[in-house]
Amino acid sequence: MTSGTVVLCLVSLAVLHEIHGLDNGLALTPPMGWLAWQRYRCITDCDTYPDECVSEKLFKNAADLLVSEGYAEVGYQYLIVDDCWLSHNRSADGKLQADEKRFPSGIKALSDYVHAKGLKFGLYQDWGKKTCAGYPGVLGSEELDVKTFAEWEVDYVKLDGCYSNVRDMDKGYVEFSQHLNKTGRPMVFSCSWPAYQEDKGMLVNYTALAKYCNLWRNSGDIDDSWSSVMDIADYFALKQEFWAQYAGPGHWNDPDMLVIGNFGLTVDQSKVQMSIWAILAAPLLMSNKLSDVRPEFKEILQNKEVIRINQDALGIQGKRVFRDKRIDIWLRPVEPVHLGHYSYAVAFVSRRSDGAPFAYRISLADLGMNSSNGYTITNLFEKNKSPYNNAYFTQKSFLRVRVNPSGVVFLRVNASPINPDIDRDNANNATNNVVFI
């Protein structure tokens, strides 16, 4: 890819179609929180697994830990119950109800508990006759179920698509969104219809998605593995020219949960997932056992500078702009913007496995960064270790990064308001070789 091609790519990142999202004023930045599914799936045997079964105890403990472990403070505000919370039968008056043994206090009491912690409460359902795990779905009772969610003071609804007619999803999800709006209660709406239609090779109406959903799953479930994380990243890169135009404040593409802190990712690989998800403006929904997250993984999940990239107010979804020597370069325009020049988040992701950090060199100009006022650069995972953090660099400067195998170097490149013609002392400190180790 030539530098000219990169510049055109950056222009396409920044100049997006004007699309209005779901009329609820929510998710103006990607939602952040904790979701049960990937780590806990459908464990319902509370006698054998009392601390891991899908129950009110599990979710109360998670709410406690989101607050006490500092996650809520950095933005993880949604606690979301996934599949298997339901009783196998509706109530006598046709309403959804929780499993009485595992949720003896009921969903409204759990919602109240979460709200008392200063968090927001999310709940799973399915636009089908049954949920994916075989519990009652909403099909045929949509309006009643949405009213029930409002009565329970739900803040976030995840609507899956098992046991449904895939071809009718466009109509069904739109109607469900309209029911949500009619309640008058603001509820983030997470849709699943593109994941099911993409899987069938159907054309997905992304214009409707951006209008009626706050976020949507584009592909199948993530697994707790490096290969799964990178398969999803590659799929997003394959589709990026089409998908990215529909992302923005109030409506986001969703590559699925963060699996950081579980079993499958190393520390370096966890930094990769966090970096790519930040570049993609993806929802940051952890699915892990919060009490067991080791400090080195917690530090990644709570990295304020990386979260700041993810939550950038411009809401531009980034893209993979280079693949060279088994190094992938992901780039996203972010604030601040000076004299029409964007700042950027840049992730150098290694797909290498040769056992040693790999040195890679590229100029700011070749990345499409051509502000005559120059840039300051911060290494987001090595903020206190690099001597070059916040130094001043020109568009002629080179980046020399050393990337660990299956690791990442993640940089914030801020457009500078400094004019070298005016502030010559600072300009004279510019370096033509920038080394981040």
C-alpha cells in the first residue's frame, strides 16, 4: 500500500455518511460493562457450582466487584444478564419470569440492587420462540415483554436471534425497537440480526440497523482464544470499507466480548484485543470472573488512555491500513483536531511467532499524517517508560517500534497546536527517529 493510498483511506475514515441512530439518546460512545455469557455460558447447577451458576448471587457479586475493583470508576457501567435467567414457563398472565430457585428475589430486585451500586442493568432475550438455550423467547409477546422490561427498570436489552425466521428479522427487530421507544424508558438496544443474516450470506440492511439499534453483533460468538480474537479482527478488516460507515455516536458495530483475564490470552495478546477493540470503537463488555482477574490483566482493562481512545467523542471507527512483514497497522482518527488535522490512535499488531520482538519502521508521512504543525506521541501501554512520550515530532519523523510476538505497540499521535515557525525551540527538539521499546 502506498502512502497516497493511506491518505485516501484516512479521508474515508473521517468523512462518514450522516446516519441518525435509535431515538433514545443513548450509547453516544460505545457501551462499557460486564456480560456473563462467554465466561459462564448456561451453568444452572447451583448445587455443584454455587459461585458460577447463572443466579442473582453471581450478578450481585459482579456488581459489587465492578465497583470495589475500580471498573465502574473508569467507565464499565452496564451489568448485563445473558441467557438462562428465565423460568421455562411464563407466568399465568403471560409474563416472563425468572427461575425461582436461582433468582428468588426476582429481576426487579436484582435491577434495584445494581442501580443502588450506581450501575446500569442489562437483560438478555431472543427474537424467536425460544432463547438459544431453550427458554421462552419474545416472539408473539414483544409488546408485553418490553413493558415488563420497563417495569423492571432495565437499561440495556440484548436481543438474540435463535429459533426465528432470519428473513423476517429486519421487520421484527425494527418493531421491537419501536416498542422500546414507546415505553418512554431509555434502554440501550443491542441487536443480533446481522450476525444471523451474514452467516446465511444475506444482504444486511445496515441503514436500518443504524437507525433502530444502538449496537449490533456482526458475527458469531467470540471464544476464549487468540485465534478467535484474530479471526474476528480479520473479519472486521475484510468488511471495514462497508461496515465502518455505519458506526458512530448512538450506533456501533460489535465484535463481541472482551475475554481478557480468563484462560486463553497472554498479557501481550490481551493488550492486542484491547487495542483493536479501541481502534474499532467497539463496545467494551468484559466477560470474565472479576474476582480472579490478575493485576496485570486488570491494568489492561482499566488503562484510562486506551479507554479514552475507545470512547473518543468523534466516534469514527478505525481500520487496518497496512499489512507488512506480518505486522498489522490499525489506525483511527481521534480528537484533538487542530487546523483540520486529526490526531490518531495507531496500533502495531504482530502476527509473528519468531520468538523475539520485531523492529518495524515507518514514517508519520507514510501513515498519512501531514500536519505542518507536527505531533506529540504517547505509548499507551508504556506511558511511564518511554523517553519519547509527549516529545514533539514532525511529519518527516520515523517511528521505530519493537513489537513482541502476538503483541502490540499502541500509540496516541496528537496533532500539535504548536507552529514550528513560531516555537522554534520546541521544533528544534524534533527527532527523526522515534524508538518505542
